[in-house]
Amino acid sequence: MNPLSAPGHHATNTRPAIRQRLVIVPLAIRTARAFVAWQHRHLGPPPGAMFAIGVTTPDTTLVGVAIIGRPTTRAFDDGFTAEVTRLATDGTPNACSALLGAAWRAARAMGHRRLITYTRAREPGTSLHAAGYRRVTARPQAIAADGIQRTLWEITAVNPDGGR
């Protein structure tokens, strides 16, 4: 008798999960705004944008978007800094990191030297860290119009950890 077929024993799948390859795609700002309105947890679409990118599964299902615009903080609006103003996904693993990395590559190709974004103070920023961004300080710096503390993250053309 097979010990796994005995009562009380359940066979487990020991094969590793197959990861889907994500594909970065150009995206109309209108489409990105609609995706944000549908999927973002707590913010609506931003009022303006320079460009948007999406991430799809191999079958072209859109699973995430990033909207990149001018910095919302005037002090950072120096002509060389851009901001990821919205990032939204449907929860697909690695979609956030893929979008953040692609946003930086696109911004650099356009001549930007710095890309910033904010997280809520209690969010760990795991995807940002994985994409090469660094927390600017350990303490939250900004309080948004909604009264929520935010933490500033950046990636620059001179990051010593590979952000070049």
C-alpha cells in the first residue's frame, strides 16, 4: 500500500511554483488612470502625468501600471527629477518591482537623474528596495494633504548600489 494513500495522509505538491514572466509595455495615460481608479487601494488617479507604463502577463493581461509625472513637491521640481505618482497592481507577484525598475529605466532614458516616490509611513517598501530605490531617511518626511505621513524613496543616476 502506498503510504501517501493511507487515511490521514495527504499528498503535497513538491514541485516549485512556475513563475510567469512579466512583460513591460508602453501604456496610454488614459488606460493607466482607469486601472488606478479600478485597483488602487487608497488613492485615485493623479491629475497629470508625463508617461505611463504597464506590466502584463505573457497572454497580454494587464496586471499593473505606473504613472510618472513631475514631482508633487515644488522643491524637487528641478527639471531632472521625476516622480512615480501612482503605482497599482492586481497583486501579481513581482509586478511592483518590475514597474519600478522600468519606470527608472524610462525616466533615465528621458534624461532624468532622479526618480522619487512616496509610501505611507507604515509600508515597508519591499518592492522599492528590490528595484534599487533607497529610503531617503528613516523617519517619514512628508504629511500629505490627507494627513497621512509618507516616506520618501529615491533612485538616482549616482547610486553606489547599481542605480547607475
